[in-house]
Amino acid sequence: MNNASGERRGALPSGVSHFRELGVRLRENDYLADEGLSTAIFLSLKLGRPLFLEGEAGVGKTEVAKVLSRILETPLIRLQCYEGIDVYQAVYEWDYARQLLHIRAAEAFGGEDRERVERDLYDREFLVSRPLLQALEHRGPMPPVLLIDEVDRSDDEFEAFLLEILSDFAVTIPELGTIMAERPPVAILTSNRTREVHDALKRRCLYHYIEHPSFEREVEIVRLRVPDAEERLARQVAAATEKMRTMDLYKPPGVAETLDWTEALVALGARELDEQLVEATLGSVLKYREDQQRAANAGLAALVSGVGGAGRDA
């Protein structure tokens, strides 16, 4: 089963010919990207190159793939990496239960020769497609968005396998042959940098490191994603979160936690922060008990004090 050659063509959205136009489209879909990230995404789409996004958890790496799926109006196919993941979880496996039923049915009805029954066991209908194979076999006007999430959690052997996939966008199944993408998927790889990913894998990709946003950009993100939040509350939450990131926390809050916290406060009808509200909603922004205790020990009043000051509200 050798599909048509996967020519490397771009996958830019209709009407987008410049990274700034892509930035506008991202914003229209509730994702606020700075110029560097917009440029990296634009080049990845135009050149047909995988994009490797690195940064701390919660800065918006995974969301890039989700928003591209919406903009391109194409499926998002997600492979969540973890320690011990292998080809059977990532690419394909044979449906042994159905194969066994096929054998028993052939034995029950008889009349079929043994060689044919065994040959039929490795027909395409008994193959279970996992995310990587689904992405290669996709047919449609636009290629799918393939999200290989938290690749740093996988091991060296799986990284080496990904090198082959990202080089040719093809996979060989011994019983069926080589399956090659008709058109390479839009591949987004993310890493929280829990360990260093090998240079060979990064060389296959364009690379961008996503930092925590500046205070003003984070306020803008909150206002965009949680429009019901008043500007004063958005600025207070962004400032308080910024303070938390200076603490020695096990998991400093990312933009995702800032948004979670703001949504929780809006749901409670809050219009501005106070110490009591912070205490009641701390689990929305700090997701580890030890971090909550550390913030409490530092003083919730100190966390709130000054966040609505003239310097931030100007």
C-alpha cells in the first residue's frame, strides 16, 4: 500500500500571505501571539516544516495547534506523549480480538483454506490507526494539524522513531507496505523542557521558545479570552500572577492558570481582588498544595497589596 508521494506544500489559510495577517487571524480566534510566534507559525505553514514549541507549562503551546485547526478548518489529531510510549500507541496496532473472531468464524463455517484465512488476518480492516497513522492517511482539502504534545516526556527510542516520521511523513507496516502522506500534516511539537530533546529532532523543525507574556500582554490576553472580566480585575489578576511567578514555586502559574483564575473570579461576580477572594480561589491558579502553602506563608495580603496601584492601572 504505497500512497502518492507527499509533496511538501504549504498550508497557509486563504487570504493570508504575511505573518501579520496570520497574527490577525490568530487574534480573531482568541489567540494573541507576539510577532516572533506569529512569524514562526507563518513560516511553518508556508514552508511545510514542523514547528517545535518549547516553554514552561501553561504558556499556550498546545493552544497553537488548536487554533490552527480552527483557522484551517481541518481536524486536530493529537498524540499525547508519555514515558514508555511506543509505535503501537502512536502509529498502529492489530485488532487481535477481531482477528481471533475471524479465525473462529472461518473454523465454524469451514470451506476456506488455512493460507487464505491467515493472509486475511493482516488485511487493512483489522488495523487500528493511532494518531500518527491517522495524520498520514488523512484526505481532505487541507492537511490535518498533528499535535505531538509534551515530546520531552517520551524516551530516546521514541524520539528516534519520530525522526523518521518527520523526515518523510511515511511509515512502513511490514504486512501492508509503506504508507505515505498525500500531503504532509501541519506538525506542531511541544516540550515543557522537563529534559533536553535531542538536537537531531529539533533540526527537523522550526523552533520557537514561548516566554511568559509581559504584564500588558497578559492583561490583553485575559481581556480577549475572558471578555466578561472588568479591566481593573484583569489587571489585578495579571499583576498578582506575575508576583507568584517570582516565588520559588514547584509549578509557577502560566497563562492558562491566569485565565482559569479570572474565569473563577468572574463566575463569583468579583469586580476586584481582595485577600478573602484570593484565599477562596487560590486553587484556580496554584494547582499544588505546597505552592498554595508557600503563597499563604508569604502573605495573601502582600500578594494583593499594590496590584491595583496607579502604576498598573494607568
